[in-house]
Amino acid sequence: MEFHEIQNWLKEADPQRLERLWQEADATRRRHVGEDVHLRGLIEFSNHCARSCAYCGLRAENHQLERYRMTAGEILECAHQAVDFGYGTVVLQSGEDYGMDAGWMARVIARIKRETPLAVTLSLGERSEEELHMWRLAGADRYLLRFETSSQILFQQIHPPLSSDSPGRVELLRLLRDMGYETGSGVMVGIPGQTWNDLTHDLLLFRQLDLDMIGIGPFLPHPHTPLGARTVSLNNPERVPNSEETVLKAVALTRLLCPKTNIPATTALATVNRTKGRELALARGANIVMPNLTPLRYRLLYEIYPGKACIQETATECQKCLEARIRRIGRTIGIGRGDSPNLLERTVATGERP
Ligand code: SAM
Ligand code: SF4
């Protein structure tokens, strides 16, 4: 599929024609990644952040947010809970937190790997090559770093660089892949200033980067951020709306472009449509969900945008709710690590170590 066809689908408004897209995406998902939905336990272990992203409530300039950093013991407790719940992966996520010592992080990763059979995914922002290497050696399996938008101009506007010599997210993704990480990225849909051309290029970049995991969610305004406070003209026809339907089209097209990649039904989408957001994503190309394991007292403070879904439920409630939702739509819960079929194919083809 090429640029114009992708863009036509993104702009398509006829529900009958869209039905064809949904069905093709679902059939492709079934053929390439099967009926299993893999569960990744999310641990949001620190909300400290040195960055000034114009979209995110964790940005350093948001002084209204109380900051926390979980202890190694608390993180390990969550990891053991993931094992008890039958999850195959934990995702350790945080702001870009330079108060978090890289050696400490390596020891936490090594302990999780020693004490549990879990795959460990990191989502810690743009870190140095030495740190990324150290964490890989400690046993981390995967790294998530969304490039947010393929438009360099828009990205620079919403994500000011920390230093002039930082390599950029696309370059970091290539580095992570060379280090042997299973590599994930993604975008927000409906960032103020994002055009249909930008979003079309985003989807083509997913394919070009040969990603193992791709997360797509709506941009959700946070009032204590520059983008959340700004009023944007809604009647610009070139502007991408942050609507549920646009996100679902992007998910479905991503499944067609990258058939073997793992695609989560994101919490941001579930925030826009609490009753059916996750189910619709799973029916239109997604095959992963990320139940939250963060202790409630911290979860409330990991406020990247307001009104986040699943903010009041305990880890046990999240597990039960998500498993019931998956079974209700006739899908099965994945057992084991749920490595990306895209990575498996690449390692067979190249003889690389997974
Ligand atoms: N700090 C790390 C980073 O930036 O990669 C990981 C944590 S960050 C909170 C995870 C993701 O949250 C970002 O990649 C971004 O796409 C998403 N996010 C942040 N603010 C958002 C907003 N206002 N609406 C929707 N998604 C948002
Ligand atoms: Fe920090 Fe990540 Fe939020 Fe940017 S998106 S402010 S790096 S937590």
C-alpha cells in the first residue's frame, strides 16, 4: 500500500467502505499473529522527568504535580504479582528521570530476570548509548520509544531537545535494534498542528523501520501543558482530529503495513471510549493489552493526561476486567512472553540472537 491509498483510507468517512478496512485488518491480524492477546503488566515506576514535552503532564515545568520514584523492592513486588497473574512481560516505564541511577536500574532488571521468567520491556525515554547497553546486558529484552510524529518540524516544536548533540528518536531506534532489543515505537494521533500528510508518513515510517511493536493513541490535552492550554482552530481540513475513529483507522492500516508486529490496544484509546475502545482496537488489528500494575497511590500521580482509564482500579481488578473483555470478544489470553513474530522472523532470516 502506498501514500495515496493510505491517506484515502485515513480520510474515508463512509461506514460501509470502512467495514472493508476493518475486516481486512482483522483477517491480517488473525493470519499473522493469531487469536492470542498478550498481556504486558505496566509498572509506572517514576514520574520524575527532565524533559519539556509540550504535550505531557509529566514535563519538568509542571510544578503542580507531586513526584515519586518507587523503590526496587516495590518494583520487584509488582513483577512477582505479574507472574501470579500469568503475565509474560513487565513494562518498566518512567519519565526521563536522571535521578534514577543507571546502575540501580540495571540491578532491578537483573533481579527481575533472576527471580521471574518475565520478559522485561523498558520505556525510559532517550538515554545514552552506554546506559542502553548496560540495561541490555542486565537482561532487558525490549525498548519502547515512540517517535510521536515523523514531521521533524512538528517534533521539534513539541519536544525541545535536551542537548544539541542528542541523536534523535529514529536514530536511537536503529541503535536499540542493533543492540538486540526488540524495538517498539509509535505516535500520537491528533497532535495540534499534525496534518494528514504527517500521519500518512508516520505509517510509512513504521514499515520502513521494521518495528516489532507499534503503539498508537489519541493526543489528549493536559491543561498544565503548552499544547493542552492552547486553543486550536478545529475547522482546518488538513488538521488530523484526535478522534477514536482516526486512531482506529491508523491501527488497522498499521496492521496491513506491518502484519507481524505487536500492536497494543492503548490506554489512551480506552480513555476516549471507556466501554469499547480496547475491544474495537482488538477487532481492528491490535493483539496486545497492558494492564496496569502500578500501586494505586502512585498511579494517580502518573498523569500524562487527565481522566486516564483504569486509574482507580487495583492491579487485581485490572487483570480481571481485561481478561473478561478479551474472552467476551472470543479471543484467547496469550501464554508466555509473546515475543513479536516480526522479531522472530528477522532473527530466523538473519541468524541473529533473539
Ligand atoms: N518518558 C518516556 C518517553 O517519553 O518515551 C516514556 C513515558 S511517556 C509518558 C509515554 C508516552 O506517553 C509518550 O511516548 C507519548 O506518546 C504519550 N503521551 C504523553 N503525553 C500524552 C498526551 N497528552 N496524550 C496522549 N499521549 C501522551
Ligand atoms: Fe517526559 Fe516522556 Fe512525558 Fe516527555 S513524554 S515529558 S519525556 S514523560
